[in-house]
Amino acid sequence: MAADGSTCAAKQLAALDPPSESYRVFDDAMDTALAEYIDGMRVGRQAAEQRNVSKLREWLTTVDRFGSTMQSVRLSLPTR
């Protein structure tokens, strides 16, 4: 299942330490975004298993929001 693979990858990314202290804000923002993604995948998996249209709509909202979340994370990268 694709959700399981992407959730596993997100957990592995969240476990990484930042390469330097200058990346701390980025790392915190990325960890928060990844936690939201993991939770979103859980909601999507439950919606599919239960064939629950309301939960599916909630999941789609989460997926739509994730793009802007990642844009905010990208903006938190330290400047060179």
C-alpha cells in the first residue's frame, strides 16, 4: 500500500538530525509537517477501510493543505 510506504519514509525523514544548528528551524518545521502528513495518511487509510465519505473528504483537505505546508517549510531553509 502506497500510504504505508510514504508513512514509513516520512517517519525516517523525521528521525534525521539537522546537519548543523543553522538548520534547526527548518528541521522543526519539517518534523511538524511530516507529523501532519503521517496523521493525514492515517485518516486516509481509515477512510478507505471504512468507506467513509466524510473522512475521505477530511483526508482530501489534508492532502490539499500539505502543498502549502511544504512551501512554508521550504521558506524556513537557512540562507547560504
